[in-house]
Amino acid sequence: GEGREGGGEVFNRERGGGENECVAVGLSYEGFNCDSKMPGWDELSYGYHGDDGGVFYANGDMIRRYGPSFGTGDTIGCGLTFHPHRSIFFTLNGEYLGVAFENIKEGSLYPTIGIDTKAKIRTNFGEKEWKFDVTKLWEEHRGTVEEGLRKRRAHSM
């Protein structure tokens, strides 16, 4: 719910054999057509693509190079923070890559994986410990969150 960070991880386990393979990880709103689009290829989704390390939103053009490309043996994490504003971040092999998208519009977001490969992948939505230690991120943002709560309480009195 609001006020909590959330996320999940995708493990790209083995190569599928093709030269132009791509796994993309991200979040999408209800209505995203995952049968014909990779995450980030429309306004209903956000994605980080393994073939080029780019982030995508609203169309099939890369917004910018965000992080390294990823593939076989890598673990990609995706998370949503709510304070100080809604933002999406990614991790690669347990390392925080920074904020990829800021000021995310309201609405429920769902974990989304685009797969253009025959490689096997595995997901983890909290069933096991994540490679990325989310408590570090919480500690970094704790002061901002607590200050925001104090201001809300003072304003509502």
C-alpha cells in the first residue's frame, strides 16, 4: 500500500540461443497489451531493456541509456517508491541503479516482464530474500518520509 516500497526480481537463468534476445523488466497499468509489446512501448508501461540498457516509456524509442545491458546469469530488480513522490528504480545483481522514472502517475502498477528469447527465467516477488537489500533504500529515505509525515500531521491539526 501507500507509504511502502515494493518490488520484485527476475533471474535470467540461461541463454536462449538467439543473437537478438531481449528480456525487459518493468511495471504496467491495467490494459497494457503484454502479448504484443515490451514494457515501455506505450503509455501504460515503463521498462528497462536488457539488450541495450535503455529505459522506455510511451513508445518504442529509448528515452536514455539508464544502466548496463543484462542477460544470462543476471538478476534484475524493479521497485516502486512512494516518498517523496512515486518513482521507479531498478537493480542489477543486487546493486541499486538509481531512479529510472520520476513522478509516476497514480494507479495500480503490476510487475511486467517482456520476453523476446527462449531463455529460461525465474521470478521472485518476495518468496525468497532479494539480492538487493531494500532496507538500505528505506534507511536513505527514512528522514524524508518522516519529515513528510510530520508536515501532514501539522497541516491537518
